[in-house]
Amino acid sequence: MPSFVISYGVNKGAHYCSGRTNWSGHGEAISSCDEDTEGRFWVSNDEYASQVAFCPYCGKKAPTQPEQGN
């Protein structure tokens, strides 16, 4: 079962969750969710990052929602 931890991010008071999922021999698709200085949430696996509307670990809504693109 995946586990996660909620703590403060790089920005004082910013949202940060991380987790570890154990999949036999495969890398993690997502290992953390971090809030930037503009209130956007980004999920990352330390190689790629994507902006999200909600934290996939705890369900918190991002203060700044992603723009709907083309």
C-alpha cells in the first residue's frame, strides 16, 4: 500500500506531499506534489513535472487552478 507524508515545502507554509509506491522493478510515475510561489501544485517523479488541480496524496485543492489549454 502506498504511503505519504505531508510537510512544508520550499516556500514557507507551502503544501508538500510525497509518497513511495512499490511496483516490481518499475519507476514511480509520481513521487511528490509541491506548491510553487504562485499557488500551483506540481506532481513530479524527479524527472518530469505536471501541474495538477488537486494533490493526488491528500486531495487538497490547489489555490491556483491549471489553465485549460488547447
